[in-house]
Amino acid sequence: MSDCQTFNNTQMVSAVPPPPVTCSGVYYIVQSGDSLSTIARRFVQMTVQDILVANPQITNPNIIYVGQIICIPHNVASLVDHPSLQTARPIGCSC
């Protein structure tokens, strides 16, 4: 007998937390090597606290996942020139 749990094709397993429900700014896709502090440094006058306030789904500021979509609030979303920065379209947006 196996200790592993079996999943059928109707069950979904997700390691990446869902994006914030609403975002009054831009969405950002977390990349390999990112931390909240490195992401904050990519924007003018951004702090880790700003990111945490806009993303209540992040319960531990030391744990984010590659592919996770987070919100960068508009009030501080002035981009510092950074070639590896990628942004995501809002969920359901065809823009």
C-alpha cells in the first residue's frame, strides 16, 4: 500500500498562490531570483510594505513563488529601467 495520495483528473493542485482579486496598479509576474525587496527596488519610491499592503494573499514576506502574480500599486508604480521586468495582464483582460 502506498502512502501517496492519488489525484484524479478533476482535481487541481496548485503551488502558486492566486493573484490578488483587485489591483489598483499593475500586475507583476515573479521571476526566478526575485524577492519582495528586489521587486521593490525596480520601482521608484516602492517599499516592501507597499507591496504587502497591495497583496494581502502574501502572508509571509520571505516566501514568494516563481510565476506568482502580484500587484504593484499605481501610486508607486513608476518603473526604474530594468530589462528583465515583466508585467502580466489583469485576469480576463484582452488588452
